[in-house]
Amino acid sequence: MAIQSVNVEWTSGMVFKADANGFRIMLDADEKVGGTNQGPRPKSLLLTSLGGCTGMDVVSILKKMRIEPEYFNIRLEGEVRDEHPKSFTRIHLIYEFRGKDLPLDKLQKAISLSQEKYCGIFATLRNSVELTTEIKIIS
């Protein structure tokens, strides 16, 4: 079993400095709770991680299918509980594609493979958060 690790060091106020794979990321809280807007919020980074994980899978799978969209974007919308712990209750992923003759069935297959087999972030979240998906082909 492989071990992955990151270091998250408190610097001041609500600011933390994360070192992940040699890249430095600053995290901060909203100004309403003492933050100073020096970096993204942790929940936003969770959505970012999910989008990056499934996005990389989809690009790789589509490439093997010899499908290369001109444009590919994933928008993620997370619903958060009002009370503590303010966890996600639902995350909606909107996969947006643009290109000529994009076969919807192959796009759906690539997304399904990512979500059901390859994306570790999706697998980690699937039992605790409602995950929904939408595909949009932009003309």
C-alpha cells in the first residue's frame, strides 16, 4: 500500500501553508471568521481535487478512444450544511465539452469509468456525499 503525505503548517491567523508534491499552496479562511484572503478555502480545494482527479481520467480515457475535444471543463457545485460540521451534502459535477462530432456515448463511458473505477477522490467521497453528474456539449 502506498502512502501519500502533505505538510500543512500554520503561519498566522487562519493562514496555513501546504507543501504538496513540492508545490506550495496557501490556505485561508473567509474574512468573516478571521481570514485575510491569502488563499483558497479548504472546501474549495476538495472540489478542485475531485475535478482534477476525474478530469485527468476523462482526458486519458478519451485519448485512448481517439477523441480529442477542443474544450473540456468541469464545474463543481457543492451544497454545504448550515450547521456544524459544515460538510458537503451534495456535489454536482458538470462536464462541459466542445468540439466536432463528439460522440455522447463515448463521453458518458469515459466519465463513468473515471467515477466507477479510476478516480480515487470520487471513490473516497461516494459513500458520504451525494455525487451527481451532468454532461453538456457546447456548440
